[in-house]
Amino acid sequence: MRVTVRLLAALWLAELLIIGAFTVAQVTEERARLHDDLERRASLLAEGLKEAVEPSVRRGSPAAVARVLRKFGRPDRRIAVYDAFAGLIATAPVPAAGRPASTAQGAAPARPAPPTPPEVAEAITSEGVRKGLRTADGQTTYVYATALPGSDRPLGAVVVELDASYLEAAEWAVWRYNILRFLALALGLGVITLLVVQLTVTKPMAELAEWAKQLRAGRPARVPAIGDASLFGPIATEVSGLARNLYRARAAAEQEAALRLRGEAIWTEERLKQFAQSQFGGQPLYVVSNREPLSHVWRGGKVLALMPASGVVSAIDPVMRACGGVWIGHGSGDADRETADEHGRLGLPPEDPRYSLRRVWLTEQEEAGYYYGFANEGLWPLCHVVHARPLFRPTDWAAYRDVNAKFAEALLEEMEGSEAPMVLIQDYHFALLPALVKAQRPDARVAIFWHIPWANFEAFGICPWHEEILLGMLGADLIGFHTQSHCNNFLESAERALEARIDWEHFTVVRGRHVTAVKPFPISVAPTFVEDPPTTSRAELCARLGVNAEFLGVGVERVDYTKGLPERFLALQRFFELHPEYRERLVFVQLGAPSRSRIPRYQELAAQVEATVEAVNRAVGTRGWKPILYLPAHHDRHDIWPFYRHADFCMVTSLHDGMNLVAKEYVSVRDDGDGVLILSRFTGAARELRDDALLVNPYDVDATARAILDAVEMPVEERRARMRRMHQHVREHNVYRWAGLLLGELARIPVEPGVRRPVGGPADVLA
């Protein structure tokens, strides 16, 4: 009996704590919801009235203002318009219960005008909005005051007061309901024995967790019977995830509705998700990339999560959040093993997992040969053609083959049991991977997207293993490049190096029974650079940098010899030499993320960049002013956003680039319609933004200096028109559209029978 009493007491206490906590949360949520409803109603009415009364206020016609207010006056709200000195112009007062309704000022008011809320003066002074709850004479009202804009100063303010007395009643209704629920449950628990509890806890808990999982997956399910409030604890995580999913779905639905109202057909995350669902039936997408979307490193005894400075990550992460699936990448962080399970897996994003990351571990020798060696000392300079001699070492090629085989094994393991899987391989690190995957899984639809340029055959043919690279890539069903010229170069390479038939009409390569399509898919960025941009102002940014400049320029790059950093700095020096009137008026900030620092060429470049910055600052700088502020460090998107937002111009002067997403990131952030983009004509982005960006030849220092002058002296109307057109283009041609076009093309490829070929594994294919 004592055990039963203690058990019941514990259950009652747990029930009281849980219901009490949920009640507090429910009351808080209900009050917030009602408060948001008040704010929404008041803001809609007030902002609508601003346009209606502004002409009358400007003309000084109180009677006209009063006529407008009478149309919107209702017993449950008061509307008023004040002049620039917070003096009442007109009002449609809300009478107390049981009293006759008053008329607007100017038409015999039924009672004296109420006192002016302090929010009126605050709104006029701040030239913005002031709002909040206010209690007077025992009655709670919600006050929303918004300034009426004028040419030099506000003309006055529009005020909406709504009855908020029902907030307290709603709060007590929730408390009463939950108190009754507690008493009912307590009574039911009084007749439950320990044996019943032991027999019935596990099953309801499992059913409830499964229900939450089904809801999160978007599949409707019957709500299971809940026998005990203590079951809520184990499913707190699922309930939290469900709430996030519902919030995201509601936001997506609102965005889609807004686009439909405007008659726009812009690709969004939700549209891509629905497209993938319709094309592949919810089948996961398998992405292979050398870069992992999130790395974990030790800093000061703590583990920090870092997003790498990579165009691949910027483009593919939003796609994976929309489609779900598995991202297979190199675990490069020194704390990556501590943050993944025994198989190298973890869910991303950490706060709301939407896809899985599978990390592949490489030895130092493998990384040195495959990544730093063949990929970045061989293929990278070979494809970019920027006068850096590529190095081809047999040991690097052997490591490249081995690592491609290791990634193939990891990918095949992840795809085990998946019917006709969709595989999207990223970039020049995995040229051999398509053939390895198709050898084991001919039923897989395989695409490889090459993010860097493809050189012509004469240049590419100097690679000793160019045939093996072409054969590996042609194992894919679809090969994507940024531009048609890169596609043409690849097709020419295949035609001249291999025994293959090139269909130039359809841009395909036919080898035996296998057909590989080669098509351009210009990559882009997500419409939102960051979901929650910082509120840093230009003044705050300049203060943080310690600069005081009339004009601010910015560059954001990895420190790479293809980005043209020394040439850019010399162009800035030439600009100040030709136009000394801009000295001490303009500062250029260069964000430079260290890259591939083990490679000697990159070590030399880092030293050259530092030396060039110092030389320019010495040549044209003054005692209290440096023309170039160089910040060599890894910067995440929240750090970069204020620079994009407040820079008068952004310089992207690559010597050769596949696309260069920095240009599109800058444009996507400038929804304020300002800023100028100075863009190298040797980037893929120049083909899309050529009409409105200032195109330059980065090797021509004088021409680049003239572009800087054009940027700072461009008339505001022209500047805004150019940025508006570029922003609209990037918004419409976003990364979701890129993924939709690429996946749509991949979906049209017929599926081969899923029979494994008689080989021992990926390594045997390369043997």
C-alpha cells in the first residue's frame, strides 16, 4: 500500500509539474498569439490609413481627415490622427460600454477627446512606429502609433487603439481548463495500480513517438491514446521538431501565396521540395563533395562548428535542406570524429536535422596526394589557365584513385537498399567516381557537376591521365558545367581523346550503349543569404573597422591565385594615383579566407598579397588613412552580410572562374536596391549580369581603375536601376531553380536494371 501511495504521489506531483509547465507555456503562447493578432490588425489599419489621410493632412484639412476616419470607426477600436506637434486633428473615439457612440472631430463630438498617448510623440520623434499595451481607467488597450512621412520631417501620426481587455479573460480560461484537466487526470490515476502502469507505459510511449515521427514526415496518422502525462517527457524532442516543421511549412505556404498573388513563378525551397517529391517520390538525394557542409574544430578547449568558405557549400546546402538525403564529404575538422557517430554520421542542421552528413576519414598521406596534390596542384591550375604550371606526380594520381575508390565505397554503403538512387557528385575532386558507382549500381542515376572551367583539348591534353579522367566522368548519365563553352570544350576533349560518338545536336557522348548528356546549368545562390541577418548599421560597421570613409568597397574571396587579388590592389593604387581627390574618402575592405596553405604556390600568394597591400598603403596612404584594409581570416555568413549590405561597390576580379558566387551573393543581399558590382568578364557570372555589372578585364589595371571611378560617381538613379535588375535576375535564377533544372534533367534519364556487375568493388574497377 505504501508503494502504491508513493507511486500515486509521485505521479500526481509529476502530473502537476507537467500540466503547470504546459499551462504556463500555453498561456504565454496564447497571450503572444492574441498580442500578435492585435498588432497585425492595428498595423494593417494604421498603415492603410496613412495613405488615405496623408494628402488631407498635408493640405491641412481636418474635415477631410474626419470623413475618412468615420468610415473606419467601430465600437471596438479608436482611430485618431495627430499633427507634427502631437495635436489632435481628428478622431473616431470608441465609446465605453453602454454609452452612445461619438463622432469624429469636426462633427459635434459626443464627449471630450481622450488624452494623447505618449506613443504619438515617440513615433513622430523617431519617424517610425511605437506600439504597446496601455491601461487607463481600468481598461487595457493596445496602442499602435505610426508616423506620417513628410519631405523633411513627419507630418504627424496615425494612432489605432484596440480593446485588449479580453487578454486577461483568455488567460484565465486556459488556467481553468487545465485545472479541470488536472483534477480529472488525478481522479483517474487514483484507480490505477502499479501493475497496470508497468504494463501500459511502454506501448503508449512508443505509439506516441511514432505518431510524432509520422507527422514530421508529412504522413497523417491516428493520434494514439495517451494514458499518462508523464509520457510527455521522452517525446519532447519530437514535439519540438514537429513544431519547427509546422512553422517552416506555414512560412513556406505564406511565401508561395504571396508569389501567386504577384503572379510570379519563382523557385523556392518548398517548390523544389514538392518538385523532388513528385519526380522521385520522396527518394533521398545522395551528394558527394570533398567539402563537408559543416566542420567541427577545437578552439580554446571548446568545439566550434564552422561553415567552410566554399561556393559548393553555399549552393548545395540549401538544396539538401529542401530535398533531404545524404551528403558524403571529407571529415576535415580536428573535432569531426567527436561530433559524429561511429560511422561518421550526424544530422544537419544540428538544431533541426533535415539531411544526414556521412564523413569519410582520410589519412594525411591520402589528403596530401589526392587533395593538395593531384586535385589542386594538377587539375585546378590546368582547368583555370591562369599561368600557374600544373604539377602531375604519379604518387598524387595513385592517391587520387584510392580516395575516389574510398568515397565510392562509402556512397555504395549509404545507398544500400535504395531503389534507383539519385546521385549528384560535386566537382573536380571526384572525376573517377561516376564510373565507379555505375559499375556497382547501374540502376543509379548519376550526375556530376563541374564547378570550375573546362580547358580546351590542347590545354587539358597535357594531363598524363586525361583519358582516365574523361572515362571516369563519362560513367555519369549527366555532366553539368556553368556555361555552354565549357560543355563544348569537354565534348571536344572526349571526341579527340576517346573512341566515342559525339552527338553535337543533342550534346551527348555515346560509348557503347551508355549515353552521357553534357549540358550547362549556371549555378546560383539561395534567395536569402542568411535567414536572420544582423542589424549592424554602416556606422557600426565602420566603427568596428576603425575607419571613417565616405565610400566603402569590399571584396570577399579565398586567397587563391585565380581570384586576381594582387591585380585588384594595383588597380586600386592606380585609381588613387589618377584621382587623388578620393584619398581619405574611400576605403576598400578585403576579406580573405586562407586556403590550401600547405601548397607552396598558395604560401607564396599569401605573402604576395600581404606585400602588395602594404606597398599600396605605403604608396598612396596617409598617416591616418589606409586605402586597403585586409582581413585574412575565415568569416561566416553573418560576418560577411554587413559588408555586402553597406559596401558602395563590390569587386569580383577573378582571372578565370567557373561562376563565382560572391558576385551573386552580393547582389542577393542588396534588396535595398543600392550598390555597384565590378565584375571580371572572365567569370561565369559575367554572362548573366553583363548588362548591369561593370565588366572589367582584371589584367587591365587602368580599365579596372576607371570602373572604380564609375562605381563611386554613378548617378543614384542609374545605380539603383542596375542593382534592381540584377537582384531580380538572381532572385529568379536562384539555386533552387538550378537544382530543379538539373534534377529534372536527371529524372528524364531511363533507369537501367539494378543488377550489380561482377566486380569485387570500386578498387577493382580502377585496377
